Amino acid sequence: MTSKTLKLLVTNAFGIRSKFGEFQHTLLASDADIAVVTETKLTLDKMTQAEVTLPGYSPPVRRDRTPQGGGVAVWVKSHLAFQELEAVPTLDQEVVWLSIRIRPGRKVVLCAAYRPGSLPGNDISMVDYLDQTIDVARVDAQHLIIAGDFNAHNTAWLGSSRTTPAGEKLEDLCALHHLQQHVTEPTRGNALLDLIMSDLGNPTVRLGPPIGRSDHATILAEFKTELCREPKTARTVWQYGRADWDRLNYHLRSVDWDALMSEDANSSCTNITSAILDGMNQFIPSQLLCTRPSDPAWWTPACSKAVKAKQSAWKSLKRRPDSPQCQANYTLAVHRSSDCLRDAQNHHLAIVRARLQTGSLRDKQWWSTIKQSIGTSRNSSIPILVDPAGKEHATNIEKANCLGHYFAEKCSLGANDLPDTPLPPIRLRTGNRLKTVHFRPATVQRALKNLDASKATGPDGIPAQVL
């Protein structure tokens, strides 16, 4: 499946640890393919990789600052194959270089950077480093994106109140490497500090409210470029509480099962399965749900309401930035949102602790709770695969078929491997033959009653609850 846009989310979080739940909600709501967060203020002793890995995304690539403060992190959708360009020297800069395959045969190099605001305006070491490194980084890619917080000022180029050497040098860098700067609105107060520069044409750029109590807006840029996306999968959710079991049983008793049987076992299985599923569709209400990554386990409707109120207050403030009332309303909404999210998270943790202490959880529930609490219940992903013919396979179905064909070839005899002479005779060790297999109804009934109704369905799609 292909999409016509590549979505990039960029923001300065001013410390993401306490805001991680809202960041996760914002990222999943935007459905961004890549997220660049600057000033993360993370270290591994504060948040491990497992704790910052989000459903649907690969573990982030981080460049933490050793002392507290600063830092850059990049999250990439798990279906996009990428690798960190470790051969590119970072020179102790807070920069992440990634090569991302957006579709077969097409790569983009992403540079996520943070230039601290504490640096003087005439310090151009960061921009000089980018200028010297770009050509090395993009040698194997068709496009380049540079994004992050640069704390640079340029009156003519960025609409700043003043111009600094770093701002002038950054404008020269874009001209030299044929890049455009796409963000046109201020991202912090009246200053345009968070930038997105690329050679991917003119994206659609929208600004959103800051994460938590940060004072930097979030930026969502949608580039018009064909992108390999994993198609959304749908699953049927059966509403057993509304099922008409009597009519379903009557329907199944009226089926002529003998007429569905044939000499071929596969055909018989298909016919029987279809008859049962047909009855389920008639007498058990169902709903088709598209699977998508979810908000944090502790996220409540009150959290969503508080975040929406904050977004509404931020939009009002953007329309009337000089209004003291709008400023006061936004400040109040930020505090209420932060308090609501913190209370919801603490309440959830208290429930989890109580569950673990009582010992009432079954094995499956216990392990699920533990994995969720320590952040290890995340989905892993297989990157784009290349078959022996050089063809790339991006979606899950394509990858599964690629692996299936590969292993089938390794477990099969090729045409050139077959001998000219027939296979040697196989000596029979018994004169008896198993021609038919009989199952007693009581045996089948006992097996059905022992099924765990909470288990997932098998490949036939018939739930244990129905059986």
C-alpha cells in the first residue's frame, strides 16, 4: 500500500519525561511517520529505550546530553526501514543522522538537530558542522530533510527581530545545498526557532499546541511524496452478549453436513467452516474494527477532554495573541491538562500495584501487566526485505510471502536435483492400513468443553466461544 504523503512531526519538548503520555497521544493522533523531538532532557538512567518505545514505532534513535538538559530523539514508523549513519561524525553535536527508505529504491536522509539557545549568536560551529557533513551523509540518498530547534535569528529570512551570524550562515547553507525552509509562523512566542529544511518541495505545514508546559509549538509537515505504508488491518469483533444462540443452534442443526463432505479433506474443511461462519454472521452481531496503536494504558476520556480544551485555548491565543484573557485561559488549560494527565497516570499505577499485590491475576494477566508496566510489551518489526532477484518487499504481507518462498525453496527439490532413476522402494513394516478415522461425539464434546473461550481464534476464524 502506498500513501501520497510523508508526515513529519517536530517539536521542542523542554523535557519529555513528564510529558511522554501527551506526546504519545499527539504522535498517534497525527499519525506522523517520523517525529523529531529536541531538548528531550533524557538520559538512560531516567528513561530506558523500552520506556520510550511507542506502539507502531521503532525504538527511538537518541542523542542524549551527558549533563541534564538538551538532547535529540527521533521516532520512525516501524514499517519504514532506516539506519543510523554512524559513519558520519557528530563531533559531540546534538545531531542524529538517519537514512530512511521511504519506498523501494527511494531514500531520504534525515538530520535532527538541536542548537542550544545558550550559545551566543556568533557561534556558528553547529551550522559549519552541518555544511561540512551534508554531502557525506546524503551520498546514497535522493532527498534531504533537516529539522529541529536551531535558535537562529535572521530578519529577512525568518522574520526575526534581529539577525545573528548563525542565522545568516543557516540561510547560506540552504542556498548552497538547494534546500527550502518550510516553517513560516513563529514557533516560540514571536520567534521562529524550530525549522524544517528540505529539497522535497513545498509541504503542507500546520502548527499545533505545545507538548505539556513547553513553550514551543508542535509542527506537522506533510510532504507530497509516494510512501510505502502498511495497510490498516481490520478485525471482526463479535458481540456475544447480543447473540441469538438458540437460533444459531437451530440453524446449525438444519445444515446438511453430509452434503458438505467430499473426498478431499481440505474441501470438506472449507465447506464446514463456511457453514459455521455463515451462521455466526446471521445470529451474532459484529463490528469491524481497524487496528491502530492506542494511547497509554492510563489514558482516560478526561485526559482527551483536557487536551482538547488546551488545544482550543491555544487556537484562541493564536488568533488574539495580545489578549490577556486568552493568555490566562491558555495558561489555566495547560495547568489543568498537566494535572489531569498526572492524576490519571498515578491512579493507573496505584491500580496496577494493587493488582500485583493481591495475587488475584491469572498468569496471562500477570505477565501482561508486568510487560506493560516496564515498557517491554511493544511490537517489533522486520525492515524491508530484498529477495535474491533484488526486489524489495515493504508490507507485512510482502515480507511474509518473501520469507515463505525462500524457505519453501530451501525445503524443496529443484528440477535439477531429481535423479533420473525412480526412488528406491520403501519396505513396509506392517500389513495393516489406516483407512478411516472415527471420532466419538462424546470425545468431540469433551474437547470442545475444555476450550479456553478467552483464547484467540485459529486460522479458520471460528472463536472458541462459538465452538
